[in-house]
Amino acid sequence: MLTDMTVTAAPPRATYREVFAVRQFRVLFTGYTLFLVGETVRMLALSVLVYAGTGSALLSALAYVSGFLPYAIGGTLLLAYADRWPPRAVMVGYDLLRAAVGAVLAIGVLPAPAMLALVFVTGVPSAVASAARTALLPDLLDGDRYVLGRAAFAVSAGGTQVLGFAVGGVLIAAVDAAGAMWITVATCLLSAALIRFRLADHPRRGGSGGGAVAATWRVNRSLLARPEVRGLLLAQWLPPSLVVGAEGVLVPYAAEAGLPDAAGLLFTAVAAGMLAGNLVVGRLLTPDRRERLAAPLALLLGAPLLGFALSPGPVAAAALLAASGFGVAYQLGLARRFLDAVPEAARGQAFGLALTGTMTMQGLCAAAGGALGEALPPTAVIALCGAVSLTATLALRRPLSG
């Protein structure tokens, strides 16, 4: 049974220097960065391999998102393992599984449909591994250092987005898609070795009684039944996910603007804004101010997108998208409160539920944005996504404001 947790006052401000002074955090951060690099290269390489083998744009697109689709399944069926198994074992095991899958794909012994099926099935445990990694952070960092640790992870993800596609494209051009896949295998093995031999072992948090699926459903229901946790989950899920719908029509927008090559600039602007927001909000604001500004920053997600109603050119559009991306840093103001609101015994599952909801809702919203793009101009879809995000943020002002 989940017990109530006491919410404490915001701790004193920490610095990134203090965060990276913790050796165990450096190990976890490096392993996460290797994971991101490997996943980026894998998605690009698999998409190229599938398209080369089938000539199908649809199958190529499915290959690109194949790593995201299984997340919802793992998050609804297997999250109990994030607390039942030691986190180091979970992360190492998943890295080795990814390495084995990458090797099979690189060898090229499977037809395209079998490649997609393999990636889908073996991607189901990704939710458990991500939950175990995120839940380990509070064990390594206390107080405001934990919040900055979360920010550092977000910066790493944003930086990988900004650089990863360009670097991945260069790799594929230089060594072909199969060769690039071997680079993914190498990053998986490096990450597994680093985590196994450099990260201290931590005990499991939850018990092992009962079936994992039943336990996952039971704890998820218990977490969602708690008003504070439910409000904070919705506050993490809805405002940014609704904005992601706009990204589904950036390529058509760039094409209609007469600059189809500008689509890459627009996607990069979003990632760069996210990176800047996490750096600035994490480093320059005190914990109290960060939490007070969570709601205004969340409004920044949707507000700039309203400018697309004026059909801006690519440069102005990139500025609007960067401003929207900056608003993602509002989640730093929720990090400590969410940690305090969930029971320690179910911390892994709670973080996994947050990640699963984010991945699932962003995928659905991106698909919805693409569907709307069949009936409305891209600028109208982007502005509508901004308006809906603003509406959700205003409706969630209570959990956002604390």
C-alpha cells in the first residue's frame, strides 16, 4: 500500500559543478549519453536499411519510430521490475540486449518485416530500463543537486538531438547503414561495461511477491488515485505533448514556405531551445523561483506557436519554435515536488509511469498533428497546437503552481 509522503521546502541552490563532482553521477550520465548516441544512430540506420530493402516510405517511417512504439506496452505491463530488480542489473541487461539486436540487424540476415518485429519486441523492456535509470538519480544526488542532475540529462538529450542526426547521417554516408549499426553495438557494449564495473550496486526497492503485470497495474492505479501525483503527472504530460503535434507538420510547413531544406533548421531550433532552457533555468534560478515559474514557463510552450497564424518565414518560425522549446524547462520546477509526492518503494515505477505517459502522449499527438495536416494548412495546425497547449496549461495551473 502506498503511504503519504511529506513535501519539504525547496532546498538551497546547487551548481552543475557540484553535480558533476559526484563520481557515480558522472558514470550514470556517461552511460546515458552513450545510450542516446546509440539509439540515434540505430534509428537512422534501421530506417535506411528498411527503405533500401523494401523501397517503402511507410515501412521506413515505422522503422524510425520502432523504438518508441513498444514503450507504452512495457510501461503498462512490466514497470514493477524497475523496483523489483537492482537498477544496475536492469541497465546492463538492457544494454546487452540492445547490443545483440544491433548485431543481428547489422549482419543483415533478416527481411525488413522481421527487423521491425525484432526491434519492437526487444524494445518493450526499454520502459523498465529508463525507469530504473531515472529512479537511481535521487540515490546519487540530494536536494537541488537532484534537480540539476535531471536538467543535465535533459541537456544531454537535447544536445544529442541537435548533433545526432547530422553525425548519424555522416556515419551512414561514410560506412553505410550496416556499418553504422555496428557503431550502435559498440556504444551498447561500452555503456554496459561502464555501468557494470564503475557504478555501485544498489538494492531493489520493492518486493518480489505476485505477478509483475498485476503489480504494475496495481501500483499504477494507486499512483493515479493520489490527487497530487495525478496532477503532477498530467502537468508533465499534457502541455509538452500537445505542442509535439506541431512538429508533425514542420516538414510540410517548410515545403509550403518554398524552403523544404529548412525543415532541419526548424527541428534543430526546438532542440536548441530545450537545451538552452534547461541550462539557463537550472543554473541561474534558485529552487524556489524555479518552482514559482513552472506555470509561466509552461505557458511559454504554447504561446509562441500562436505566431504561426501570421504565416512567418523560416527564420521567424525557428525563433518561435526555439522559444517554445525553452519552455520545456518548466519541468525542472516540478521535479522535486514529484519526487517528494511518490513513495520510495515505488519510485522506479512512478518515474516509469511518468516517462511512459510522456512517450505515449507525444506519439499520439504527433500522429494527430499529421492527421490534421491533411485537412488544414500547416500554419493553422501549429497555431492550434499552441492554443490547445495553452488551454491545458491554464487548466493545470494548480499542480503547476504547487
